[in-house]
Amino acid sequence: MQFRVDEAHEKFREEIRAFAEKEIKPYAFQWDRENKFPREMITKLGQKGWLGLPFPKEYGGAGMDIMSYAIAIEELARCDGGCGTIVSAHISLGSWPIYAFGTEEQKKKYLVPLAKGEKLAAFGLTEPNAGSDAGGTETTAVLEGDHYVLNGEKIFITNGGEADTYVIFAVTTPGIGTRGISAFIVESGWEGFTIGDHYDKLGIRSSATAQLLFEDVIVPKENLLGKEGQGFKIAMETLDGGRVGVAGQALGIAQGAYESCMAYAKDRVQFGKPIAFQEAISFKIADMATNIRAARMLVYSAAEMKDQHIPQGMEAAMAKQFASDTALHVAQEAVQIYGGNGYLKGMDVERFYRDAKITQIYEGTNEIMRVVISAHILGKPPKKETPILASSSTSNVTGPRKKIVMKKGTAQEKVDALVENLKADGYDFTVGIPADTPIGEAERVVSAGKGIGSKDNMKLIEDLAAAAGAAIGSSRPVAETLQYVPIERYVGMSGQKFRGNLYIACGISGAIQHLKGIIDASTIVAINKNANAPIFKNCDYGIVGDVNEILPLLTKALDTGKKKPAPPMKKIKRPTPKKEKPPYKIMVCDGCGYEYDPMKGDPAADIPPGTTFERLPEDWTCPDCAEPKSNFQEA
Ligand code: COS
């Protein structure tokens, strides 16, 4: 294995370190505290050409190597982990796949402004049901003539809401697993593409992370990146390369924390000498330095391999895993060396400690890194031959649900249909519970999300709760940020869990953190004007409509005057899950009974795995008896 960092690289380090010391370090505390995206600093980085650092000059880049890129991310993160994240996601995740897989037209149109720093990029792979198991993608792109129609949701997207260009992964051929996923270039501002929740994070708070929502977004055919079905490989190869960036970021965080605590340890005197010279501390420093050096070797050697076009998937995973573990350990020890001072807000080691944690989690958890590394060493574990059904529309966070969503008809018709269904399920609206019943004990809850709008509209929730005989709940932002209800009324993963029968979610989009709090509800009703809101995939009954219009009608329909006290709660039974049918047709040869398997294709006839029956060439014949394609019947 070769390894070198030459003078030119060290000169470049000096340059970018000087930039980070001047443009990042003084502001990092404020950006962290205010969760503020450093737009001005990013513009300056772009003007220096560093947002296109590893791309060729002909595409607007700086034409530098991957080693310089790793050094750049390290130096930015040495002052602020979040800034490392922004740039690494822009270069490695958002821009690189366009460079590596884009057509000449796509590169000219999208890569050039990204590399010049005129635009910012993001990468949309993760979904509620597709995190480490990226093959579980549920976002769909359906080809209709000269365009695809994109529908779905992406979560935890770095640069989400700040970026202009997004590389998005979606299923184009359902039912065939990873081979049915394709990649697309999507622009911000396209109709139906909206930014959902911005996350309030533990660390890397200067970087923006948001949810992306796609509702019937028209994506021109020419924005398909690579070929149809190539998306998973594009994602995997992008992540393989991108891990050099995260590893560099982790290394920078470790370096920053190390330098800071060393300076403190030399200055702080206890028992008559600087604590740096107390053995307990000097040994910590020795261990930190050793681990940082080992991490640096791993990061730079993976970068060098990439520069020399040597496959580096395993080495990048090793670098990411080791450097991120080092970052967290070093930052933790740095806080320890600072003692009580290190526990205070405003101390850089406190921020480094929080920033470090994410590097063990994102762009592939360290557990996945070990899967990648061991698969390189041992080969892939054997897989079952059964077709992988893409976790289709039936999979959701809240378990099996009826998903009867009323989109058409007048508001009154939708409300009438909902009330009829609820009564048929056994709900008695002549009885009720007090509005302030603790969420964990309530049989029914009417809950408000951000979609409720202004505080005055809480009257709509109060009226509906009274008419439905329910307690009042809310999503987290409504209780915590907007403070429309007391904090103990907030339902969700980190709030109160609803275990009763009926949950009516009003203006709640259905972030996974909220849905985890209502998993045990017998019946979930969703009312939201965004037909694509994730809550609809997680509800039994849904009304697509404006809360201002629907809630008064529903209140009127459920109002039975003064409620009798509800009897002790009896749990209403939930629907049982339906058996999943393969999402493709099962086609069988009339002549010999051979069943065509899209997961296998027909290698002898050069038909690749992942080809559905419909896409087989018309002159294709049965591999067993040579009957023509037209003699196949649906089983
Ligand atoms: N480069 C190129 N192709 C790859 C690849 C890689 N690194 N890893 C897998 N592939 C290909 C395989 O060769 C296989 O191709 P064929 O269908 O032609 O055989 C296909 O992709 C599916 O591979 P596999 O069956 O190994 O996929 P799995 O679903 O088992 O996933 C892991 C493998 C776990 C490695 C993958 O899902 C992964 O990396 N997950 C983490 C995702 C991640 O980092 N998420 C973080 C959010 S994004 S910021």
C-alpha cells in the first residue's frame, strides 16, 4: 500500500486552514446554538473553487485530487463538524454521481454550476423504511411518455431545503428489489417537490437536514441518471467514495478536539504543575495522538487509492468506521480533560463531542461498515432465492392499517363517509373523556399538527375533541416550538405514547418520530391537505382536505350534546395484515408450464435479472420449450 502527503498537499492544508480559522472558527458556536446554515461562508468557499474541488476544470471544478478533498473536509471539520458535513454532502453525495454517471448534457447543465459553487447539491436515498437497508426504497417514479412521475418521501437529507439540485432514488420497477431502483436529478422548486420538517439535531447544527416530499413531481426523462435499474449501484458506489469525506470529517473533529484539550491541559495547573504532565492526562493525550495518527493513515490511504482508481470500498469503510470511533472517543476524552469547563455550552470540545456522534451513524452506520468490510473479506452471505418484494405500499410505521383515504367528493361527503365508518367500527360518540385526560390513559385523542396554522385555530381542535369525546394531543412542534398546548400533551417517540382506540390527527404530516408514538392506536384518522403526507400511509381513514373546512363539519357530525362519562376502555380490534401479492404478473408458458421469474431473467438469452415479463423482447421464447412469448398466460 502506498502512502504519501506531499508538499503541495501540505501547502493546500495551510491555505484552507487559514480560511477555516478566519471564516468558520469565530462563528461556529453561534451557528451551533442558532441552528444556522452558514450561507455566506458557503458562498465564499464556492468563490474559491473549493465546492468543486475534485472535479475536472472542464466541468467548473478545481481539478484537484481526492487527497486534497479529504484534507479540505478535515480542515473545515477541525473548526466545525457541520461545515464538513455540508461540503462533503455537496461534493461526494450530491455532485459526484452526476460526474460519474451523468451524460455530457447532464454534466453541463447540473455539474458545472455545482462545481463552480453557484449551486448546492444533496442526495436523497434514506426513507422511513429504507435506512441501512437502502434496497427497501418506496419512493416511486412511473414513466408516462416523456417524463417520470415521482411520488414519495425522503428523510434525514443533508442540505435539504438549502440545495438546488437533488439526486433522488426511486423505484421504477416494483417487486424486483434493488434492481428496480433508478436515480434521478431533481431540481428544487419543481411543482409538487416540497421540504418537510427541518430536524433539530444533537450536533452538526450548522448543517441543514430536512425531509423531502414528492407529490406527482414531473421529472423529464432526460433527468434519469444512468440507466433504469442502475440506481442502487449508483447509490452504493457514491457512498463507497463518499465515505472518504465522512472519514475526513471525523478526523477533523478528532483533531480539533485534541488540539483544544491539549492547549487547556498545558495551561491548567493542579497539584503544582500543568495537568498535561499528570500521568492520567498525559496518557490520554498519548492515546488520542496514536488513534488520530492511525485514523489519518486510513483516511489518506483510501483517498490515495481513489486517486489511483484502485477500488477502495473496503478501505473507505475501514477509514470511516475507525475515524468516526476515534472522533467520538477523542472528543469524549477532551471534555474529560477540560473537566467542568468542558461541560459548558460555548466550549468547542462540548460541540465536537456532539458533532462526533453522527459520524458513527450516517452515510452507513459503523455496523454497516463492518458488513461491507467483512463482505470484502469473506464474500457475501448466501441469499434466499425467493423474489425480494419491495416493501410495497402496504409497509408502514404504524403496522397494518386500512388506508381508506377519501380524496374525491365534497368535504361533507368525505366527513359523512368517515363518521359512518367509525360508527361501523363500534365507536360511540354519546360518551366521552375529559380533554385533559393523560395521553397514555386516553381512549380517544384529537391531535394538532403544524398544519393547524395559527393559535386561534386550536379552537377547532378543542371543539372537535369535545364533540368526539376525546382528549387533546399534539405533534412535537405544536407543543414545544409553537407552545399551543402544554408539553405533556405531545405525542411521539420521545413524548407520550397513545395506547387507546381512536387517534384523530389534524394537520399532522406524519414524521416517523410522531408515528412511533401512535403505533398501538386501534384506529388512526388523518386529516391533511397534502395527499402525499406520510400520515396517509399510516392511517385507517384519511380525508384529504383543509382542516379549516373539515374540522367544523366533523365536529358538527359527531356532536351529540353533553357526553356521558365513557365506560372503562375496551380495546377495539385492529385490522389483520393482508397477504402481500407480488407486484408483478406471474406468467406461465402454455406449452410446458415454465414460470418466468423476473428476479432471474433469462441469462441464456441475455435477459438480465430485473426484467419484467412485459419488457421481454417480442421475439423472446420459452427457455424450456421454445413457445413464443405470446403463448404465456397470467397464472
Ligand atoms: N458498489 C457497487 N455495487 C454494489 C455495491 C457497491 N458498493 N454494493 C452492492 N452492490 C450491488 C451488488 O453487486 C448487487 O448487484 P446485482 O444485483 O447485480 O447482484 C446489488 O448492488 C445488491 O447488492 P446486495 O445484495 O449486496 O445489497 P444489500 O441490499 O444486501 O445491501 C449493503 C448491501 C448493506 C452493503 C447496502 O445496503 C448498504 O451499503 N447499506 C447502507 C446504506 C447507507 O449507507 N445508508 C445511509 C444513508 S445514505 S447518506
